[in-house]
Amino acid sequence: MLNLGTDEIIKYPFLAEAKAYLKDKGFTLEQFVNDPDHKFIIDIAYDRIKYAANGEIYPSIYKNNINKSSLLPREIFSFIIAVVLLKMSHANILIKKFALSEARRAEKYLEKDLEAKIDIHSDNIREQLEYKVNQQELAIKIIKELFSVDIHKNHDDHFIITVPDYLRHAIHFHELEWKLVNRYVHHGFVFLTPHETVRLLRRKIDQYISSRIHSVEVTSIKHSLQNYINNIIVMAQKFVVPASTSTEYPPCIKHALDVLKNGKNLSHSGRFLLATFLLGHNKSITEIVSLFKNAPDYNERTTLYQINHLAGLSGSRTKYNCPSCQKIKIHNLCFATSECNNITNPFQFKSNNEPR
Amino acid sequence: MNQDSLLILEDTFKKYYFDNFDLLHVPNDSHEREFAYKKFNSKLYRHIALKSDKELHLLLMTQVPSDVYCSNARYSFPTLSMNAKDWQNADLIFDIDSKDLQLQCRNSHTCIKCLDCNAFSTSNSKCHKCNSHRFKVIVLLCKYCIAAAKKEAKKLCILLINNLGINKQNIFVYFSGNDGFHIHVNDSQYQLLGSRERADIVDYITLRDGSTINNNNRPEIKNSTKLKYNQTRIGVVSNNTEIKNTSSVIKTNVKTVEKNTQYVIKSIIDPNVTTDIHRIFRLPGSINSKSGMSKVLCKNLNLFDPLYDACFIDDCPTQILASCPIRFRLKDKKFGPFENERITVPKYVAIYMICKGLAEISQL
């Protein structure tokens, strides 16, 4: 079991058992709702949600050397209240965005803890070294206990992870740099920098924070929070994508659309499949971009750039084609039905209503 | 294949199995494995359970299979259909096949049998008699191909031990019974990996998708990592004596190092075999009906010679009608070429040629 100090709870607020933590510190939810002195925390919580909705990371003012008691309300309670507000609003799409934003924030701290740089010009190098070792050990422990991944510190500034563990996570990346062939591998271990270690675990961190948020139980809506809740519901509506009712799409495309509609994360290959298929069906770039609005990591600029790239309007000017059914199967994105009728590319799909 | 040829194959295989029960065992965890077998001129029988060596030996005697297989995977219910088997894990297996090595000698021991006029020819593109493009390719055993496949197997083993951290005791090299080697990795932390993870291991071993690291995008530490990476792989080669003066290679600039390592450090394996986590593999000890030789464990790969160590059939004189346009060597004796000739050869040669489709039993 992890024994966490204030530092860690501030950096990784999702580790705290929300209700127990409030109780332990002598607070109740009612206090935040009714006490005007604590209203600012609800405002910070609301801001925290806004940052997440905009795809940004909540800017923390946490530093090792500042007074932690003053940080507790801002850093921890605002997280807990934000979760409560989101759960009361039933805004699933914002819960996903919030989880993703908090995961990115946690990543930054984990990376910093693994790096634990020291100032060699400082007088207290010994203290700094001790601190560095503690921070690294704790970060390694957090990674082991929360994400069940064993990493070890190597004698240089690298971290090592077994090849099988590495592969289980690295296969989710499509960039070549994550392929084992482009890694330094020795005696069954892959060598990673602190940044790469944390980046490798991104999916695990996302999943963990999401599950923690989903496990929080909220029983009744406090009347005085109604305004915040209404605003959050309005905020969530911006991300609602008009449901596609077309029956002419093959099951793999319907599946990809469903995943996005439910605000879930569609894999890189799934996104590539959907975008190239729709581009091939003469859908406009704007129409396609709007479908991705619901993706938990949606960023309009990036999405627009990527769709333009696939359409051959930027970069190498190569227009990408929809992948074959065989490739789709390899990526576990094939949900073939009898209607598919042994086609080899989703483009050949004709629904039962169409003449064959 | 005529009836007499079929009979001699069945008799010979049955005798081999009866005489060599000690070579044929089910794995320790046989209750979790799927077994399969094929009979001569028949279909493949799959989803079979064999719980003990006794059950295996009984099957060999009653069914006289031409080929016997066992899954690399372990299942909760190995006898159910693929979807219902409930996959648990699978041994990591690599296949090194001489045909993938693209050696220059290949043409000299390959011939074709026309499917239209049954003529044999040394051409590899069309029948020399009727110009048909429908033919069966027949490849005969070649010591150069086996030596090259051995070299690949050795490089692979060193990569598995030094780089992937697999315990030497868990690596088993088998002669496949025909034209290459199967390398089985049992009891390792790699067993639980799925197909995609194994595909990445294949790319690592074959150096596929190896990108040139862009120094502008990466901190300096990567430069040293890169050098270390190459050194490790060069080390692999130096153990294998391919590059003798390793240190001089390291002293050259990084580009040269990359060039050299690209050439020497990869091992050529069949990617489809390693990535398939539901595959059935020839059971060690069983005969390969493509050659009449057995799949056997190579206890000492350097000394292993398939012509002696995997050929268990006796040399009783046997009369066959042979057609083989190329000369080949078995157990230090040269045979062929034959042009529809009635000849008497040792039984192991007769079985080899019948299995290859180059001969039939000839009744006077």
C-alpha cells in the first residue's frame, strides 16, 4: 500500500480517496457549498474543468519549497469538487476530457520525479541527492503499485523495463521510435529516459484516473451547485456530434463512429480508417473534423492538420487511401457481418438496400 | 502416388514410430495443448487431446499418421473449436527456412514437376516439355543451405540470450525435418505476449523498420545510446566471428557502423510463424512427410548433420522408378540424375525420393 505525503497528494490528487480525504481533513461537501469562505474552491474546480474542456492542463503553482498548507485547498479540494461537479452533471464527455487533462498533469510530475535534477552549484548537494533518490523511489513505487509495471533505475540516468512489459505498452504507439528495433535493448531490458518512461505509460495513467473518477459516488445534487452544473452541461453540449444515421457504411466504419460518439478513444489506425474512408466518400474536411470533436484528446488544429494531410492537401501531397480489410483485421478494427459479403476493402461495401 | 508407394511409406513410418517411442513425447502440459495429425492422402485432423505418451504412441500405431503436430499455445479447452479454446499463453517459436535465405546454390538443387504433363525439368519458370506454367517446385537437401540456416539459428540464439534476456536453458533448436530449423523458447516471460507484440520482436530480429535516429529531435544521451545499441549488436556478430576485427568497426564513424550492422546482425526468420499464437507445429521426434526425415533436437548445432542425425530409416535395398533431373547427395553418396529409370537404392533414399515426388515403388 502506498503511504503518501502531502507532496504526493498535491501532485497526484486522484490518489486520495475523495470522501475519506475530506473527512480526514475535517471537511464535508456541504461546507464547500454553504460556506462563502470556501466558495473560491468551487470556482477553481470549475476552472479546472474549463481547462480540461479546452484540451489544456490545469496550471499548478506547486513547487517543492512553498508552504503546502496553503496549497491544499487549491490543489486537492478543487480536484475533488471538480469530480463531484462532473459526476452531478453526468457530462461523460467532459469526464473523459478531465481525466485526460489530469493524466497529462500527473505525467509532468512523474517525469520530474523520475528525473529529479540537482543543482551542482548548490551548497546542499547531499540533501539534494537524498531528495532525488527519495523522489525517484516514490515515483517508481507509484508506477509499480498503480500501473503494475516494474521499472528500475539503471546506474546512469536511464530507467529499465523488461522487454515483454515494454512491448505490451509500446505496441499502442504508431511512431517508429517506439519500435523495439529502435531501442537500446540489453539482457532482456529496454532502456528509457524519464520522459520516455512516463510517455510509455500514458494509456495506463489515463485508464487509472478515469476509473478513479468513475468510482466516485455522488448521491444528491446540492441546490447551490445548480448554476455550476448548468454551466457544465452547456459546456458539454459543444462536444455533441450529430449522430450519423447512414446505413450505407460498413460495420468497421459504424464501429469507429460509435466509439467517437461515445467519447471513447479511437486508436490511431481507427482514426486513419475513418478519415480516409470518409474522404473517399467526398465528405468535406470540416464535416470529418467535427466527427472527432468527441475524442477525449481532441484538438481542432491538430485534427484539421491531420485530415488535410490524409487528403493530400499538405505535407508530401500524397492522398491516402482507405486501408484494406486485411489490414483492418490486423488492427482488430474489423467487425464484419454477412452484409460485408467477402469484400476486400470497406469501399466495396454495399448495404442490403443497395443493388449489388 | 501409387498404392505400393503409399504402402511402403505407411510401413516405414509405422516401423520408425514403433522403434523410436523414446523420441516421441507429449509436452509436460499436454492436457492444455491441441494436437493434430494428417494421414497419407487425407485431410488434417485437429483439436485432438493427448494426455500421455501412451495415448500418443497408440495414435501413432493405430492411425499411422504422415505428420503429427502440437500447438505452441496452451488452452483451457484445447479440443473445442478455435473460438472456444480460451487461449492462455504460447511458446515463442521461430522458423528459419533455407528458402528465405536466397542463396545462390538454390537453383542447383531445385527442379520442377509439371502438373500438366508430369515431366521434370531444371528450369524454374516453365515446363521445358510443354511450356506449362503449372508446376510443383521440388527442393532437395543441400549442405550449403543447411550451413547457412545453422548460421541464422546461431545468430538468433545469441540475440535471444544477449539482447532479449532469454535463459539459454529455455531455448531448444530443432531441425524441422526438411529444409530449416525451428527454435522453441519455452517457459519464459514472453509466453503471454500476443501477436502484435511478437510482430515487434520479429521486426527487432529482422531489423525491419529500423530508423536512423534524428539527433536534432533527441537529447545527447541518445547518441550514446545509439552507439551502445550498435556495439551490442556488433558484439553479437563478433561472437559469431562474422566480423573479426570488431574494434576497428567501432572506431569508424557512426554511419559506417550502421551500414555494417545492418548487414550482419539480423537473423532471417519467417515472420508469419512467430506472430501466429494459435499455430500447430510438427511434434519433435515425428517424421516430416515432405522428406522422410525426422524433426529432431539439435543438441550440438555445430556438429549436427541432418543426413545422419535426422535420418532414421534403414538402408535395405529398395527398387524404385525414379525421375530426377538433378544430382543430390544423401549420407555421403551421390544419386541421380535419373530419367524415368528403374533403380535399386537404400531404403532411406527411396523414401526420401517418394516423399519428394521424385519416385514411385516399382513392381517388376
